[in-house]
Amino acid sequence: MASLRSRLTQLWRRGATTVPGPAAPPRTTPQSGPLEQVRSTYPGDFTGIPDLTYAPQPDGQPDPGEIVWTWVPYEEDHRQGKDRPVLLVGRDGRWLLALMLTSKDHDRDHAQEARHGRHWQDIGTGAWDGKGRPSEVRVDRILRVDPAAVRREGAVLDRERFDEVAAAVRAAT
């Protein structure tokens, strides 16, 4: 106890405003700036039959066929969400169309996910995951992504795997 009291006294004398400790958890929703505008103007998920396109370009701009990182709104409340990887699969006006990725294996809970209307397609591993974990893409929820909200490009999905995802999206719509 004496050492804690000594340490607190030292910090107080130096004018420290915080006590060292565990880092705060990362924010899951943007608070200001361009992403705040995206969050407040999200038009909702895409509905209907998408025009799926494979057109990756090595130009630094987000294109269909690429896996990028962006803010993804939660399904139940579009005002909240988190930063995650998505596979770009097409366009809807000014919006990119995207499918969210996860490294969680949904093969084990396939029946439960299907009961809730969620369907996943394995896409394997790739440069988008620094830990080399296998990924799955959700094929029944098509997100709209503002190109300005793309934080970084992760990788290009090869054409064969993209076509498999496209077939799964068509089967789910």
C-alpha cells in the first residue's frame, strides 16, 4: 500500500492527469470527421439483385474485387458499427457494394446462422489478414460503402474465389 501511495504522490506532484493502467478499449464508432458524415448519411443496406462486378485496378482507389477496410454499420442500428474488412462486389450509384468479412468460423454454427437468415461463404486466407487466418464473407447482407470512407486496401481476391462468392450471393438473393 505504501508503494502505491508513493507512486500516486509522485504522479500528483508531477501534475499527471492520468494514472497508468490498461489502455481504453478501441472506439467502435467514428465520432467526428468524414466517417461521422458517412455514418449519419448511410442510406441502408442494398436490397434487390446486385450487378456483381470484378474490376480490381492497381490505382490506389477501392474497386470491386478488392478487400478493403471501412466502417461497417451494425444491422440493428446503422448509427453504430465498427471498422472491419469488406469485399467490394459492385456499385450502386455513388456507393460501393460490399460484403463483410470475418475470421470467425461459421461452419460450426451453420444451422443457427441460417435460422437467423445469415449465410457465409468460405474464402480462405489472404493478405487482408495479417495473422493468416481463414476468412468467411457474409453473402446475404450487401452493404453500401462510401468510397471516401475506405480506410485502406487490403488485397485483391482472385477471380475464381470472387466468382464463388458471386454465385453464393445470387443464391442468397
